[in-house]
Amino acid sequence: LVLAVFSAVLGSLQFGYNIGVINAPQKVIEQS
């Protein structure tokens, strides 16, 4: 159970990080 919760948290953090990396350059492109 602990391993499942840890995996879910780790997965969501990685997912959020990937979205941030993709969105950051997009905002820069929109400004210029």
C-alpha cells in the first residue's frame, strides 16, 4: 500500500514537472 501511494505521488510530480517544462517555452514564444 505504501509503495502504491509513493508511486502515485512520484508519478504525479513527474507529470506536473513535464507540463511545466512544456508550458515554459510556450509562454516565451507567445510573448515574442
